[in-house]
Amino acid sequence: TLEGHENVVSCLAFSPDGKRFVSGSFDLSVRVWDAATGEQKMTFKCAMPVYGAAWSPDGTTIAVIGGTDLNVFDVSSSAGELLYIRTASVGPCRAVIFSPSGREIVTGGAGCNLIKLWSVARGAVLITLVGHSSSPNGFAMTPEGGRVVSVSSDKSCKVWRVETQDATAKLSDRAVKLSDPKSPAVHKLSSLPVCGVGLSSCGQHFCTAATDGSLHVHDAITGAHLYAIETAGDAARGLAISHNGRVLAVYGPKSQMFQHDLVTRKDISWEQPMGANKPLFDIAFRNNESVA
């Protein structure tokens, strides 16, 4: 158990090698820790509460969402430094990810309801995805970087085909409207905002979680709904998938963490790792066997 933050710890992300992890907090700080010793290695300050953090695939860069800002830090040296700050949205952003190549960052925020793909090197917007009618809450990107899956408070999950070379994007015909009564195969998936999405490492499946506690697995190629996961809990706040794409971990507001095997389609565990009535705000896999 590591201590240091003075307010809610809102996000976690491990470095690709699992040796370090970054935590963000409503205390406006971003901290980098040694995963083996628990030693705090770096501390950065943001102007606003931190909602999301992501580590680049090469382990040299961290992208952090602080309120409406995108903060990008170089962590390749022991000191670390801020590279740049950009305004990402008119309202608070809830999530941030790197593309598999590490050349792009994906953000999305409330107010404008837009998803943006940024150039890491230039700190400039490459593509803006328009389609959600409410705040985007999470994203995932396929291994080849050609598709973005997004979920939103508008109760939808959308699959986007992106072309960074000519800076174009279009909404795929595989978009799933989770509450649309005109789509009987999927209209019962969620009656409340969709809060999380995770993509398997092979890029074949993605999972969604909604605030009504519903969990669903989809085919990432066709967008088809494969199966629903029954849980013993109520609401979900977000999810993570292990590096090998096998284990789905879902967390809720009542300190509940549910784990499910995506290969056998069997439940693994249902735990309260922080004790009762202590909300979980994020989870992250270190490898295929341990989660923070």
C-alpha cells in the first residue's frame, strides 16, 4: 500500500515493462512510482484535478489529463520534465490513451463531446472525431492503429476508422447504439451511460461496461455483440484487460472488483480489495497476473 496523495487517486497506468507506474489525483499531482520497491521517483503538478494518465509504448512519455488540459511529460530521465500543455476540451476530459505506435494521443471531453487525435511530437491535433452527443468516457485503439473504439454518456459505443496520413476519420457502419430500440439485438445492453471500454491485445474483441452494471463483449472486426457477462454487483465505473487479453477486471463505486476469464467465459473472482464503502476510481494490470 503506497501513500503520498492528499486527495482521491483517480487514475493509474503501468509502464510497458511493468517496472514503474504513474498515479494521478484530485490533489493536482502526478506521481511516478517504482513498482517493485514502492519508492516515489517523480512528482509533477497540474493546474487542475487529474482524471486520466497513459504511458507511451516505448516507456519514455506520459500523457496526463488535468481538467481540460492535456499535459505531456518526458520521463526518460530520472528528473523528468514537462514537454507541453494543450487545451484538450471545453469541459473536463475523462480519459487519455496512446496509439500502439506511440506517435498519437487520443483524448475526449465534456462540453464539446469531441474525440481528438494528437501528434505527440508536435502537440497538435491531427483528427477530430465528431459523433457522440454526450461526454466520451473511454477509448481503445486496435493494435494496428486503424480503428478507435469509444464509449460515451450518450449510451453508445462507436467504432471509428481513422487515417492519420490524410487526417480523415469516419464513423464505421459498425457503430453500436446500446439503447436504440430500432436495433433489437443490442438495444437492451445498456439503459445508462457507458463508462468504460477495453480492447484485447490481439484486437479481436472489445468489452464495454455501463453504470447500470451491464458488461458486454463485442467482436472488434464486425462490432457484433458476442455475449453479456452477469455480475453480482450493481454499477460499474470502468474496466481493464490483462496484457494477454484473457482477464477482464471491472470495478465499481462500492470497492468491488470483478474478474472474468474471456477465454473460458467463466468468472474468476469478486472482491472488495479496499474494504467496504471505499470507492474504486481506477485499476491497471501490471502484467497478466497482478493488478493495482
